[in-house]
Amino acid sequence: MTEKIEKQALRKKMISLLNSISAEEKAAIELKLEENLFMSSEWKSAKRIGVTLSQGFEWNTLGIIKQAWKEGKIVCAPKCVPEHKAMTFYDFTSMDQLEKGFYNLIEPKPPQTKMVGKTEIDLVLVPGLIYDVKGYRVGFGGGYYDRFLKDFPNHTVGLIYSKQITSALPIEPFDIPIQKIITEKNSL
């Protein structure tokens, strides 16, 4: 129970920090995050990329999506299945194929998009609020990504501001670490 309380406090503190970043500074950080991602071997080798559609204080993923399309990559995004606390990814080729869904998240419209199996996704950009140096993360508390990543066979990357990294986090048995962290400064 104390781990749950500690994670809630960490979330609140990080959201406050992210909300305090000016629009200009945020744009500059996002540009560096994108540059470092696009130079990574994971990006270069990926044919299909799974990406969450960002909102609010989250790092904007629109530039990543547009660059992927420009490079001829396939882009897919998750749709939550709340009754199973699961996610399914769908390929999309236009922002018109998206809508507000579960918890006001921007998600694919299943009738207009193509569902893909997790083994078909080469790289998943895993969102999170705080990461430790081992790749463990504190997300938004639903556990959807941990359940998805449990048997995900391919590359996982966290794209974050360097101030979102800490030396250690409280780890629970179901937490799944990501393989690589890319910041505006470098990658771990």
C-alpha cells in the first residue's frame, strides 16, 4: 500500500514539474527528443511504430507520427479495452481516423483502422511520467502498458525529459522495464 501512495505522490510532483515548463522550452525539448529518437537504431530499423497520441503536458507525438509517415513507416496507436484492462493497437494513416475514447484519450476508430498483433509492431514508444535508470517507470496508474509489454517481443523506448529520470523507483511484481530511454541529452 505504501508503494501505491508513493507512486501517487511521484505522479503528482512530476505532473506539476511538466506543467511548469514554458511552451518555448517544451518545444525545444521536444525537438531534441525527436532528433535523438530519429538517430536511434531502434527507429531506423522499425517498419511499424506504436505510439500514444499525446495530450496536455505530455511530450507531443505529432512530429514523430508525421516523420514516420514521411519515412514510409506504418504508425499504430493503442485503444484501451477497459473491461479487460488491456490495449489493442491499430494502424492509422490519417488523424481523421482518431477520436476521443476511454478517459478522453485520443484513440483509433476501429471501423476505419486495422488492428495489428503485438508481434507485428517493431518499436513501441512507451509513455510514462518517471523512469529509473533500469527502465522501470511510473505511468498514469492504469497498468495497461505493463500488461501489454508482459510478452511484447520487440523494442521498447521511453522518450522523456532528463528531469523525469530518477535513480530508483518502487517496483511491483507486474512492472515491466523498457529497454531504452531517450532524453533531450542522450540515451540510456
